Amino acid sequence: MRILFVHQNFPAQFKFLAPALAAEGHSVVALSLQKGGASEWQGVKLVPYSIGRGTTPGVHPWVSDFETKTIRGEACFRAALRLKSQGFTPDVIIAHPGWGESLFLKEVWPQAKLGIYCEFYYHPQGADVGFDPEFPLSDEGAACRLRLKNINNLLHFQVADGGISPTEWQASTFPEPFRSCIRVVHDGIDTSTVAPNPGVTLAVDGNVVLTRKDEVITFVNRNLEPYRGYHIFMRSLPEILRLRPNARVVIVGGDDVSYGARPTEGRSWKKIFADEVRPQISDAAWARVHFTGKIPYRHFVSLLQLSTVHVYLTYPFVLSWSLLEAMSAGCAVVASDTVPLHEAIRHDETGRLVSFFDVQRLVAEVCELLDDPAARVRLGANARIFAQERYDLKSVCLPAQLQWVESLAG
């Protein structure tokens, strides 16, 4: 088959599927906004393209999101026309539609089958929006804006031949009739790589070398922000550090924003909540808190392998790979009792669940596990088995993804 991938930041969610299809002998091409010297990656031909214009100054704020997606869709449309003029006609197009790039590809290749990655459908109630009362919506028209933000999704439903979603809950956010066209298959976790390692070591802050003998509490976000419970976790630290005088806390994540609004004060969320709790923590205790920023993947895996207790919190939103990787590494997980977690964390079986907003309960669960090695071993072993059975890349997810592509092609 001739297969076209479309993702503004390719390979992203397709980092396993695209090369696997190329390895099977298919002709695989990827359209992406990523620019670099390479013209091929793991058997995939890379075709970069660029956006020709920006959004219109002063456009109505409720429709600015769709204008941005239309601009991106046009840029991808033009790139597709160039590919077509060079003789490339895909049998299957696999796209992440979230930024609008795949809006007009059926106009170029009407006979191609289009499969879309269904990450999230926006809702004004019952999901991320309005979940956290600490950050109320400041605009009464926010629900109107959010409804219009789904225009991109709705237009894709008209032309897509099928969808794939990483979790049941994420798929459930999409409305019928398209929901019935979505296959639930996770992107996959390489559980052979992300596995327990009793001999692991990792240096933080240059000169602190951590091993499995250390008491290490880990917290990982792509960026440190409220959507992933950074503010709740930071508020738990004064008491955790007081009760656990030997514990070290390692916090991974950038200073930017991946989801939700930016802070209005001009500071990062990271600094806002670090500054909030800092007066409650002594200098000696604060020296046991390590902010690593973003780290190489191999160091991230090592961190999970030496974690004593791993904390994962999230609004009702897209489930992070990092949680499932922590489970695969055999971590004892304390997680928020929010809907996306319920597929992976079964309370006191594969981890512990606490109310997202209950800082004291979070402290209690973390400290209880730190005091109970047998419970940590049990939870970590169960979590790894669960990850292997449900999310293993090679035996579960990738075969199902390949079958989905074949079903799209008919």
C-alpha cells in the first residue's frame, strides 16, 4: 500500500506505527511541519511544508481557532497537491486532525481512505473545562467558543473513514454516530525497555546520585501546570518533606504550558506554585526537591526505575503516556481519582487513587506507601502485569494498529 501520515510534529503518536508499516514493505510518506536535514526516518519519506500566513488581527475570538486550523489545512492541502503532481497517490491517509492539517486532503485524493487519531472532543461540562474551581472561566462566552472549537472535529467526521483512540474514555468523549467508527487501541508502551531495574542509578542536580536504596518521590509532566495537578502536588510537599526527612522529590517537566491557559502574572505555573509553598519549607528540606526540567528519555526511564512512589494527577483529560510507562516500570503509583485513570489504576490493585483536590489524602497515601515496602512491591508488580497485558507495544498495541490500517484499506 501507499500510506500517507499527516502530523504537524511527526512522528508523535505514530512513532511506532509508521516505521512498522514501512518495515512491512509499504510505501510510507509523512507530511509534517518539522524541518530538518533528514529526508527519511526509519523507512518513512519525510516531506516538510510550511504555513504561508498567520491569523487575521482582530478576528472574532470565538472563530480564531478555526481560522488557524483552516490556514494549516490549506498549507497541507497545497503540499498534498505537490505530492500528487509528483505521482504519489495514497491508498490510506492516517492523520492527527487536531490542528486542522487533514481538513482538505479528501479534496486532493477523494478515493483514499482517511483514518483519524481521535484524541479528544471538547465539552463545556463533564471534562476538563470547569473541573478546577480554583481557575473559574472568566468569560461567559467560553462555552460558545468551545462549541465552535469542535467545528474541526465535526468536519473531519464527514470525510473520515474511521478513527483510532488511545483509551476508552477519550473515545467516549466523541459523539455518535462517529463514536461507533472509532477503534480503541493505545499507542503502545515498550514494556521490555521500560522495565524494573534494581541496579539503576541516576544523577540529579549534577552531584546527587540516586539508587533504589533512596526514598524517591517522582512527579512527571511535559510541562508543570494545573491540568496535570502540579499545584496540588506542590501543596503536598511541605507536609511530605516534614514527615519524610530522608525523602527526595524529583519533579520532571518544562516551564511552558501544554494545556489550558497561561498564568496572567507573567510568571510560569512552575514558579507560581513553587513560590507559594517555599515559605513553608526549610532550606534543608528544599534542597531535597530537584527540578530537572525536561530530560532525555533514557534518564526518564531510569527515574521511573528508581522511583519509590510515583505521583500522577490529571484533570479529566487526555491520559499521559508517562503514567503507563510508570506502571510498566513497576512503580507504586498514587494517582488522582479522575475518570481517565479508571482504565489503568484500580484502587489498591494497580495503584492508589485519591481525590484530585485532597492534598491531605495525597500526603497520607504517599507516606503510607513509603512506610510499606510490601504494598509497594505488590502494587508495582500488579501495575507492570497490567501494562504488559493491556498496553504492550509489540504483543498488543502495534498488531492491533496494523490491523486497523488494513481494515481502513478494505
